[in-house]
Amino acid sequence: MELLKNQEKIIAIHNFMMELEDRNHSLTKPEIYRKYESVLSEITPIDIFFLPMYQNNTSFSIDDIKETAGKFVNVFYHGLEQHQPSSYDSNLLIYLLRENDAIEKHLNKIKPYFKRSEILEHKEEILTTIEQCMQFERKFLKREMILFSVLEHHLPTTKPLEVLWSLHDDARSTLKLLLQELRQQQPDITSLIFLIGDYYNLIYGINTKEKLILFPVANQVLSTEEKQNIFEESKEYGYVFIDDIPKPSSDTNNDVILDGFIKTSTGELSIQEFDGIMRYIPIDITFVDKDDKVRYFNNRKERHFPRNPSIIGRLVKHCHPPKSVHIVEQIVTAFKKGDKDIAEFWITFNNMFLYITYYAVRLKKGEYLGTLEVSQDVTRIRTLEGQQRLLDWA
């Protein structure tokens, strides 16, 4: 009976959303709201992940969903707010909330300067504060690489998580444009006002969606052990503007170095030797199996792109921003069909010139085993000229 009631509620909320978006509807928006007011008051955070509009097979694009997400969160606000825990008992959610509070406190410092007449007068203070917002990348990566990875195993759809990741990307892009404008000798005041407003709306909007939906859902579906593991793993990135984070537990190293050897036609290595080589080889390696799941990455100290143990077993398409998923899928599909064996890219990233290559890994008979992603910093290599045949450690 409870299941049927929940299904009826989901259908009713979906109908409300569709009617609200119907420009030709005979009722006004307030009338539509009043029609569904009682069911909207019953909406819970987990309900969001069962709505047809947010399913993986939805006909709505990420951009379509983003366009209406803020409006629907506002409409659902009172119902969702009723289901907010008064407090959390896991370090993970306590610190994620503290981080969001610290971020908003940081942004609020320069709000008084956002009048047209004062922006240029306080430009340097605004620039310093906005430059510090580059630290928000740590917040985004913890969600994208760790929290989302674990949540995907518990939820009926990943679409709301993809939308959040896309909003992270929007915030990244807007911050870049905002910093470019602030660093101009004579910034355009109209552009500045627009970019500042856009950036603030994005960050506060993301935080609101986390508080009302993401965190309560994580608290509901994740086990105590999973939450603690995510918390420990997240310490690699740290928390924005928070220094009093407990040090990583000594027993959280998930590496299991087994006895034994890896034997091939070209030699053999102990598993310890193999692990050491993979940690020191000057390239980043990620292997995705024939089922499109991440199976391995070498844990170099200075990886070009973030990788965390939580991504093991994750579908590769969920390891990339929504805007680039179609490229990943195009490569993997071509490899599986046998149409292609390699895909190459070269980009400038974090002051490095990276050469990124994808290889189709096959058995000798051609059977597809998976895809190997290899990235290498070739910045210095591109500057080499002539020859060096003698040892020179100077």
C-alpha cells in the first residue's frame, strides 16, 4: 500500500511539473500550484530521484533540466525542508555542511560592495576574494569523484548528479570569465555586475540543492561505513576554508599488496614491484574493462586528473563531465566495433601540455578487453633540442 501511495505521489508531482511548463495550460501558475499543493507538501528528497523527468532515459537534456531546476527546487522547498534532519551524526555530512557555510560566509564578505557605484572602488578587495574562490574546486571534486561514485550504486537514476556536475562546470566557466574581467585595467562594469550575479546564483543554488536534496539522500541511502570511507577518502582534497579536519586514519589505506608474481612472455614481476613501477612511471594510466567500468588506475603522487578508489567499478561515462560524455562513448563504441584502435588529444591544462591517448586493448585474436587511457605531461619534452648523450645531473 505504501509503495502504491508513493507511486501515485510521484505521478502527481510529475503531472504538476508538466502542467507548470505547459505555456498553453488553461490554468494560471498559481492555480496549478494550488491544485497540487497538498502533494507538494509531502515531497521528500529521495522522491527527486524517482521523478520521470530526472530518469536516465528521460527525453529532457541536461540543459533542459538545468533551466527549470532552480524553479522546481523553489516550488518544492517547503516540502523538502520538512524532511531536513535537525543534525547529522556522520563526519562526512557535518563537514560538507560546514564547508558550504564557510563558502557562503566567504562570499558574503564582499556583498556590500556590489552596488554599481562601489564595485570599481573596491575592485582589488573583490578580486582577492574571488581569486580565493578557485579553492571551490576541492568541493566540486569531492562530489564528482567520490560522493557521486558511491551514490550511483544506490539510486535509480544518476541524472540529478549529472545536473549537479554540469552546474559545477558552469560555476568553473563563470569564475574564469569573472576573474578575466576583474583583472582588466578598465573592467566593464555591466559585465562585472552580470558575472558576479551569475556566479553567486550558481554557488548558492548548488549549495541549496545539496542541503535540501543531496545530503539528506546521502544520509538515507549510504551505510555508516560508506559515509566514513567517503569522509576519509575526501581528506585528500581537504575542505574549503576549514582547517580543523581530522588527519586520515592510519587504517584507511585500501592497498592490498599480495605475495606472488605476474608472469608474462617478456618476464615476471612481484606484485610489489609492479605496484612500485605503476606509482613511479611518469604517465597516468586508467583501464576501463569491456563492460565500460573502471578497473584500475595507477596511483601516482601527482596525477594530471583526479582519481580516487571510489571510482573503481564506476561506469566510465560517469567519470567525466556531462558535456564530454558523448566523446567518451564515441571512442568506446568505435573500439568495441573494431573501427578504431587509438584516439589522441593534446591540451593545455594547469600550465601543462598534456598528450592524452586512448588505446583499444585486445587479445591477439582481436577480442576487445577494454580501453586504456594514458596521459603524459610533455611540456618539457616539447622544448628539447639537439642531443644529450652524456650524464648531466647539474
